[in-house]
Amino acid sequence: IKKGGCYVLTGLASQIIVDAGEENPVHLVLHNAAISSQDGPAIYAPSCSKLIITANEESLNTLSDAAVYKVYNGIAKGCVHSRSDITINGSGQLYIQSNKLAGIYSKDNVKIVSGDVEINSIGQGIYGEDKVIIYDGNVTITSALEGIVSTRTGDAEKGCIKLKGGTLNINTPDVAVRGVSEIAIGSCDVNIESASRDYLVSGGDVRIIDD
């Protein structure tokens, strides 16, 4: 995808590459789409102003990456990888199978607004370097490493995770939610299983917020 805009994807694909330019947003509407890559991420977005992924109403959508990143090794870090913001919404179902690193990875922000999102990951579940926010939806993460991570340092407004609403289920033997500046919990119904530690904030606190 070399131009900004809205694209409806249905059926089978081996990979989606978003290279639309840093000033252009790209909106992917998934309607019974199955994207399975044999050499890297399922969705790889090196260039766009923001990436929006919508699971369309009454649709089941699956994304899976390769166990070995033949082309993107050392470059891509997730089944869904973007250098800019990732927003996930919709009223359909989105299943992400990560066989290499994170399920969802952004160098900026990851936002989940709505939808049924299930992530099964050999690495982290959701990795937003700047910020991770869950506004609503039903999110289930089963991961071998941390469930949700944000790692940006040097800025009090970044490196944070906000669980504002919806339902979040995390099953991991590692830390469930790890941030740098803060972890803020609102009306999100959080259920954590098997974690070595539920919450870890290296430079701040876990706090309750009023939505």
C-alpha cells in the first residue's frame, strides 16, 4: 500500500506492507481476512502517519507471522509492526498469532478502542514504545514474555500504560504489565493469571484513575 486512505481487505494474503509516506494515514478494514506471512510480519508498516486496523462487524480475521524473519530480521519486532501509531477498533474478531516476537509492536502508541482481540505470542503481547492505551473491547493475551509493555524513557508523558475500560485477560509466566513512568487503571476489568508479577513500573507508580 503506497498511498494513504481506507482499504477493505478480505480473503487470503501472505503479507501487507504499508509504505504510504510519513504524512499519510492508512486505514485497513479487515472483513474475514486471513494474512499469514512466511518471511516476516503479517502487517508491516514502515511508513505512514498512523495505522488503523478495523475488524469489521460479524467478521473473523486472523494474522500470523513467520517463526523466522528471513527479510525483516532485526528490523521488524512484531506480527503487526508499525513505526507510527497503531489503533485497533471495530466490532468483529481479530486473532493474532505471533511466532517470533511481539503480537503488536509500535515505536509510538498502541491504542485499542473496541473489538474482540485475542493475541497468542511467543514474545510480548502488546509492545508500544511510547504508550499503550486500552479504551474498551475484549482483549485476551497469552504470551511467553510480558503481556503489555511500554519502554520509552526520558519523558514523563511516555513509557506509560493506561487501562481505561473494557476487559483485559493476560496469561503469562512473566510480568503481566510493565511500564516506565506509570500504569493507570480505570474501569478496565483486568484478569491476570500465572504472572511472576502483575504490574511493574520502573520509574513511577501504579495508580487508579477516574474515567
